[in-house]
Amino acid sequence: MTRAPGSSRPEAISCDHTSVGVLIAGPTGLLLFERTTPPVGLAPVAGHIDQHGSPEQAARNEVAEEVGLTVTRLDPLLAQWRPNRCRRTATGPVGHQWWIFQAEAKGVLHPSAAEVRAPRWMRADELQHAALRTVTYSQGHLEHGEFERQPGLTPVWCHFLHALGLITLPAAALAQIDTVL
């Protein structure tokens, strides 16, 4: 949230309906972390394009802001509209045009305390397990507090990682997570 000039009250940031996501691979898997802001769950680096200009610049900036790394290579993987909810004030349709990138990055991991909790490198089997936990939660088999304490993937990332072939979920499970989370 930003502050209105001369005010101590936060000013709501509007959703621009555009977002980027960045997959950063390390020797032991993909970099994911628990989000400190809604939606609850594990996710890679991601954020709105806002004033960053292009999707590519937003991806580079988000990596620096969220995990303190410098992108040395950025490859586009996927671009698609997803009807995912946003914590920001939104007008128009619910959702975002997403650009998903694969990045190589250098530097020392320095997570932003405001956005990142418990960063970790996750192997393919761990990604699958996290996705199944999200499905279990969406089916009502986990209490919200339990999911917050030990989260699965955020719903939008279940879709992207499935589309990229990094996890496998049935179509019914993908549809279910969109209705609950």
C-alpha cells in the first residue's frame, strides 16, 4: 500500500490486471516461498507489472525486490489470462494477464521480509506434494489454519506448473481449487 500525500492512512493500490511470474531453478529444484500476503500458499517470485514497463522488466525487478537476486538470463515460457483473484482493488474482470519466465540469477538469496517467508528449493516430487495439498484443502479436508501453517501451492501456480508439465493434476482438481481459494 502507498500513502496519500500528507496522510498516515494507506492508499489502496489498484490492480492493473497484469502480472509476471519467475521460475528460478537451482541445483536442488525451483525457488518457492510462502507468501506473506494473500493468497495463502507457496509461490515463486511474482508480482504486478504496474510501473515496471514491460513484463521482462517487471520480472527482473520482482526477482530483485522479493529475493535479492540479479537476473542474468530471462526466457519466456507462457503467457495467458488467468481468472485469479487479487488482493488489490480491481475494476473490470477478475484476473490477470500473466507472463511466466524461466530465469537464471546470480547473487546471494536475500528474501524480502515484507513478501517472503521460508524460501526453499523444491524438487519435482515436492512440487507435486504441495499441489496435492492445495487440492486436499480445496476439497474441505484441511482447515484453513492448518493450510496456513503448512501451505500447498497457490491456486494460480497449480495451473501454471501443470501447464508447464512440472506437476500433474486432473482437470476436475484444477477446477475445484479455483472455486474455493
